[in-house]
Amino acid sequence: SKGNHRHFMEKEIHEQPEVISHTLANYLDFSKGRVRPDAAPVDFAKVDRIAASACGTAFYAGLVGKYWFEHIARLPVDIDVASEFRYREMPLSKDSLALFVSQSGETADTLASLRYCKQQGLSIGTIVNVRESTMARESNTVFPTLAGPEVGVASTKAFTCQLSVLASLAVSAGKMRGTINEEEERQLVRELSEIPRYATQALKLEAQIEAISRELSQVKHVLYLGRGTSYPLALEGALKLKEISYIHAEGYAAGELKHGPIALIDESMPVIVIAPHDRWFEKTISNMQEAAARGGKIILITDEKGAAASTLKTWHTILLPDMPEIITPIVYTLPIQMLAYHTAVFMGTDVDQPRNLAKSVTVE
Ligand code: F6R
């Protein structure tokens, strides 16, 4: 049931601190400050690369995972949408781990990619929310997300739980590959354990975000920009807005702005800039200034340090607390989901059942 929420999507957004906490506890031993060895039964030291694929929002989770595995564990990740991966005949090595991400565990293209990799003799790991699904049955290793049933067609809590699993696995891989030491593992586990607390704080921004959404519901097009781990979030923000509010939105890597999309920008174009004060911040802010100089209405999502470091006057600034770099993609997802949700409510669309969409895409 929706409880006292108007929509399942709203309920599922608000469940995130709790379900992320359940998911993290399955992978991380907080008292020892370690990834649980039984929760990640893959010898990442012997894996030469990860071949990952997924669809839609699950694909964007995988894309964030790529940044983590490469940065923390120095483990290269090839990732593609499953509908391309399965036909691409990519050369695969038997020492690679094939990794799939799926809420339902039934998505046709992801399942076909899984079966293709199995045929090629790869070990199959799947991050999946539905434990009894076809993908879970056909995998060598199942990495469950403990999000609980997700009813809203637009994926919300499944995404942040997928990210929580990916971050835990990347830390585990780093430890096994010797790219981080015990103290660094403890530090990262401690940082991950803080996600539910920051997610709860992010939910407190809802009234401000609802007010911004009222204005957003008046526009025809929205551009989302981000760099590093915020780039997949820009893609996810645009997907969420278009699928439930039917407003046209595009997500771009911030550095790609000047290679085309900047031509779209004028006074009628909101540009949502996702920029925690991290190692990509300065570059993203200079892209934001380019957009502002063309009249783009900037909505900046940043933290205290970021707001202090940027002198540009924005249309709106959504301010999160300062937090460790590894958890920003998970916590910054919440304001992005709330923006899409409230904009859709103002548009009067069927939020939980958007037109032309199905919760589980079992056809190609
Ligand atoms: C978007 C959304 C879809 C799914 C995609 C994959 O909000 O929900 O893009 O993420 O259809 O579905 P699963 O994860 O079930 O494989």
C-alpha cells in the first residue's frame, strides 16, 4: 500500500534511507570496518576486467560503478546498454567477470546479454532486486539489492540500492587487488555507513524542491550536466524527468557542452548542474558559467563548500551538506528524483504508470 503517500514513487523515494541501510548491512561489517567476505564471493584479484551491461536506470548505476571500480580497484570496466552489448560480439576474456544490473531480473536484453556471456564461458554476477528472477537463477553469483518491492514504474530506491552494492563491491575489489589497504577500507566502509543519515537530510529539502518543480513544470526542455560520477546522475536525472513529466530533457557530460548542446541554451532553458565540491568541481563550474553566459537558468545542486566556491548567481541552488566523495552519487540522486516527481505532479501525469512504459520490459 501507499500508506499516507500520494504515489508509490513518493513512498519509494522516502524509503531510501531505510532500504539503503539494509542493503549496506548485507555487504559491510560496520563493526570490523570491512566488506563481508561472504557477501562478495568473487576473487577480484584474478579478474582482468569487468564486462557490464544493463538497461535504463540500471545502466546508469553500472556507469557510476565503472568510475568506482576503475578508481578504487584499478579494475577496468567495459559497460554498454544491454541492447547493444548482446549484438556487438565484443571480444571477451574468460578471466573477465560479466556483471549485470537489473531491478526485475527479467529485462529481455539484459537476460540475453547474460546468456551470451555464459555461452562464452564467463563467470556471471548479477545485481538484482527480485531474488526469484530468471537472471538470479542463471547467475553464478547473485548480489541482492534489499530495496523491497518497487511498484512505481520509474526506478528510485532500486537505483540507490544498486549503487550501494556497486560501491561495496568496488571497495572489496580494491582490498583484494591491493589498491587500498586495511585503513583505507575501514575509512571507505565508515563513509558508506553514513549514507542513510545524509539521505535523510536530503529528503528535508523536499519543500524547496517542490517550489522549484512548480517553475520547472512550465518549461519545454531541460539540460542536466555533470562530470565524473555526477555524469551518470545527469543522465539519470534527464531520464527520470522525461519518463514521468514528459518534459524533454537531456543529460550530458559537462565537458561536452561546448561540443554541441550549448547551441540550445537561451533564457527559456533551465540547466541543472550536479556539482559536489569534488575533484571535478572547478571544471564543472566553468561549464556552468558558459551556460549562464548564454542566458541559461542555472539550478545548481552542490554542497556548502561548492556554494562558497562559486560566485555565480544561480536561478536556484539546492544545498546539501558536505560529504565524502564516494557517497555523493547516492545522496545527490534524492534531490534529482524529487525534482522529477514534483514536476510530474504539477504536470498532472500518471506518475506511477507513465504512458507507454512497463515496469518490466520482457520484450526486445
Ligand atoms: C527508469 C526505469 C527503467 C529500468 C529499465 C531496466 O526509471 O525504471 O529504465 O531501469 O527498464 O529495468 P530492470 O532494472 O528491471 O532490468
